[in-house]
Amino acid sequence: MKWTKIVLPVAIFAVGYIAMKGIEATASDDIITDQVDTRPTVTVEKVEPINFTVQLTSYGEITPLESTNLAAQVAGEVESWNPNFIAGGVVKRGDLLFTIEKDSYEAALLQAEANLSSAQAQLIQEKAQAEVAAREAKTLPDSRVTDLYLRKPQVMSAEAAVKSAEAQLRIAKRDLQNTEVRAPYDALIVSRDIGKGDFVTMGKVAAVLNNIETAEITFPIAGFDRSFLPGDLAGKRAVISIDGYNNSERQGTIHRDTGIVDQDTRMMHFVARIDDPYALRSDKPVMKFGSYATVTFDGRTLDDVYKVPQELVTNNRLWTLNNEEKLVSQQVSVVREDGGYFLIQGQFDSERVVMTLPEYPQNGMAVKVIEDKRDLTAQRPNTDS
């Protein structure tokens, strides 16, 4: 039985070896070996140069174009005043504000008319006498014919009297008109210092008026924005907006440069204008004096610049992807910040900007580009645990 102890293990080993070879023989020859791609994944975006118009923003207070200390031009008792002639009231150009007692001025007008009529009659009489003297002078020797004989001085005096009477009549008419004090423009009444029955003297300030036909806003431009100002600002459109309970926005125009640079802030100041700020002649939003407003207008247009998110630029360097799908860090020149973006001038070696970087990017690093950022999130290992 010794031979069985030797043969049996050998037979079992032989059967196993034959079975293994049989399995290998029947297995498929097309075994797919998966290779793991260890390249980090990124997303890219193609950027192209654009022409970008810089939008400049500043702030200032809305003020009236002009303010008037309204004074009486004649003396007399105040007879009546307009119900809107009160602090905060709004009146239109030519509206009657208050009246002064007219009796004495009407009498003065009648007297001036009478004086003019008398002077005109005297002139007619003197001219008639001069004509008679001229006819008689034809029969007299030249030595006896003088200007006094021809009544030339008397005619000139009568003509002067007529002109004086006409001037007095004009003054009388003006004084009578000035008993009715009217608004010189569309106005907001700031204050009123007279009442019915008051006696006003010539030159007495009766009220303070603000012109509401046009408002102005003086606003500064900082030094870092100065290079982005267009060549000629006069007449350029601007958007005037007020933030508050009811946001208001109106179109205005930039009227002028004040012509100086502030010695303390080194800022330049410009003036914008708004027509009809109190919307007296339109249904536009009201822009009240004293409100703090934002002025926005278009500055200079930058040609051939790239607009990229700020977070992609670090220490003036931007990561791009070359044709070999490798990372390249490029030096860039940032010319302006606009919201969450940088405006960059200069040429790129590649138009593809890397939007999502691997954790430790390096120049020449081979990467895999994916189409969607969500794919990148799914493939990245979870570092929170």
C-alpha cells in the first residue's frame, strides 16, 4: 500500500494542474486592462478680446440752479398773496405771488399820461410857431435871421420835455406793474417773510425762492478714475438715481467741469444738470433738493481687453491651458476692476482660461478637461471627512 501513498498525491496534483490549464485555455483572450487616469481635472473657458466701455460712478447733492431773494420793487401795503406762496409751495413761472396796494401808482400813471399830453401839445405849438418864423424869415435880411428868431431852441426844449414825460410815463407803468409780484421762474418757495396788511418798502426781501426748472449736482472724480474720462464730457448723458424709500432714476446731462482740482482730496469736480427736478411739467420721479444722488455715465472705451473673474487672477498671474492640455501660468496686466471682474490688456498664448484649478497647480502639469463643473465636484475626493 506504500505505492498508493505516493501515487495518490501525485495524481491529485496532476488533475489540478490539468484543470487549471483547461480554465486558462477556455478563458477569453480579450482581457481589458483598465488604466487609472491620475491627471487632475479642470474646467476651461474660451475668452476673446472685447471693446469695453468703462462705467464711472460718483455721488453728489442735488441743488437748485439758482436761488433768489425776492424783494419788492415798490413800497406799499400788501393786499393779497397766492395760496401757494408759502414755505414748501410750488409755483410756475409768471404766477402772481402777492399784490401791493395800487391806488397811488395808478394816480401816478394818470399824472404821467397828463404830463406827456401837455408836453406833446407844447411841442406842436412850438413847431407851428417855428414854421411861421421860417416863412417870415424869407422876407428879412440874412443878418436878422437867427436860430432864436426861427425858434429852434424852443422846439428842442419842447422835444426834450416830451422825452422826459415819456420816461416818467414808462416809470409809472413799471411801478404799477410791480405792484403785482410774479414768479421769475418755476420755483419752490423756501420761505416767506410778509403777510397781508404788511407795509413793504422798496428792496425789502419778501421771500426766498429756489429755481426748479433745472437742478445741479456737483460730483467728484477720483484720481484713479481720471484716466478713464472721455475726451469731452460736456453734454454727455448721465443717469441720476436716488436710493431711498422709493428709488428714483432720471436722465441728466453733464454740463461742465469746474476747472479746479481740490487741494485736499486731489479730486476733479464736474456738474450735472437735471431738467424739471420736481416734475412740475411731467410724470417723472421727483428729485428733491438736498437729496444725495448717484451719478453714472459712460467713460472711455477700452479696446481689445479681456474680462475675467477676479478669483482667477492672483499676483497678476492667470492660469491657461496650452494645446498639449498642460497648465501655463501667464503674467497679465490688470487695467481696471469692474464688479467681480478684472479687465486685462495684452495677448495670451492661449485663449483657454482655466476656471477651476487643481489643488496644487504647477506650470506644465498635465490635466484632464471636463465639460461641466459638476463633473469636477463629483470626481474630486471628499476632503471634509
